[in-house]
Amino acid sequence: MLDPTRSEPYRSAPPRPPLRRRRRGEQPAGQLLVVMLAALVLAALVNADAMVERAERKPLGSSRDRSLYLWHPVQDVAHITQLHRLRALGDLLVGDDDRGGDLVAALPSDTSASTDVRPELRSPTVDDPLRLYIGGDSVVRDAGESFLRLAAEDKRLRTALHYEIATGLSRPDAFDWPSTLVGDAAALEPEIALLMFGGNDAQGIVGPDGEVFPQVDSPGWRDEYGRRVGAVMDSLQADDRLIFWIGQPPMRDAGFDRRIAVINEVVIAEAAERAWVTFVDAAEIVGGADGGYVDRLPGIDEDLRQGDGIHLSRAGADLLAEHLLRLIHEELATAAEA
């Protein structure tokens, strides 16, 4: 009934809409969002190597640094969890599987070159320059480009540079460096080879018998990686060829630096057994007084490393290239005195 004191009649509240029942198969928006985010994270981990490779192909600069700063940690997680191998499995299922053969098994049992005598270089001329080869991953790319520029004035040197981004000796299924190096050596006949691998090798590897070594500190990992490094050194052996194997520089991330130190230790051990191989310690060139990571050195007003704390900046690459060029000139001076 109406209240006589009110000038307007009561109005009833509008009826509530009936609750909609969730249909079978429907999920709350929150759950869908979680599933979508999980799918994006999984996709990033599976394709981390490809994203790092794409970032490394960018020109040097802040954009490249930002991309690598983002994707390198993702790549580390992908390798630790082995999720990056899903990409390789997908390639296998679609028929894109290019696994390299076992180089050790392919090597001849006997070699004509001496294993305990260091080769001597000839004295090159402008008309008959010394043939140099630089090979490796993206870290050697920057040093190689600096070397080409700095060595251009010396007409006694003829240098070829071959780098493949996001590659190494751990994943011949991604890129078969051992076979590639043998092919490059046959085509170019280098008298000096400057090699640098390891930046992408601190990950799980599979032995020739299928045994998996998940991490660099796994039992057997050092032996398997040393087997691969030694095989590459042996495959490039020749009476008139010197190999300078450049170690990885110290890394800013402490965990990554420890893994890289293992790789350097393996390479040093393998090089010590071969007279034609000389190990070049990059830490003595771009590292601090204690051999650790530094952004700058006294007397150099530019950063030696890129923003990711892994790759060399142009200043750092120039510094390493200058050192390598000095080593080669010292070899040539010795050859001229002989």
C-alpha cells in the first residue's frame, strides 16, 4: 500500500538477471590467461636459440644489446631444462634433421704430420700472401671483423672469416662445425687457423653411443667435450699449419662464467697435447688484473663488452684482434730469421 506521507509511489527494484550456468568446456577468464601465459613461456623456451640467433644478427647497438639482454637468460633456462631440444624434435618430425657425423670415427688412424714438432711458417710476400682462416661463433665474428680491418694494410696476409651465430661443438645437429672446418680447410688451405668456440657450448651434449651428459658438471661431460675439441684439432693438422685456439673471455654472470671456465680448461688440456695448437687466453687481453670480468681497462675510454656481458664491443674486439695480429707478426719474424 501507499505511504500517505510520500509524494511518489514506491518503485520496486529491478529484478536481478539470472545467473548464467557455465557451459561444459568453458573455463574462467583467469584460467585462460594462465594457460596463454604458460604457452607463451613454453614457446619462448623452445625457440630461445632461434631468438638469440635473430638478435645477434642485428647491427651492433643498443637495440641488439637489449634483445640479447632479454633472450640470453631465456636461452640459459631453455638449455638447463632441455626444452630447447623440442625444437630439434620438431625439425626431426618434419624431416629437417641434419645431424653431423662423428668426426673422431672419421679421422684416419695415421697422419703424415708430426704430432710433437711445431710447424714453421714460410715467409710470405705480397704476391704470395699467408693464408689465414678465422672460424667460430658470434663472439669471434666481432673479433674477426676487427682483424680483417686491422690486417688490411698488411698485403702479406690474406684472411677468410667464417662465423655461424648461436653455434658451437655441442650441437652438430644444429650446425656441423667439424665437417665444415674440414671442408673450409680443404678449399682455402689456410696456414694459420684462428678458432673460437665455447660461448654456446655450456649445455647438455650427447655422446656417440647416445649417452646424455646434461650439464658441464655432469660426470663424463669434460671427456666428451674434450673428445670433440681434440678431434677438431686433429682434423686440421698439417705440416705447414698453426692453430691458435682463442679461449672464451670472462663472463659477467657468475654462473655462466663458471661454466665457461670449464670449457676453457678442457681446451687448454687438449691444446697442451698438440704441438701445432696454441691456446690464446682472452682473459689476459680483455679481463681484469685477476683475469675476471671488467667493463673497462685503464687507458681505454670505451666499454670492452656489449650490454649482455658476453660479446665483445668494438673496442674489445679491436683489442683482441690487435693481440692476434701481434702473435702472427711474431711468427712471421721468427720464420724470416730461420
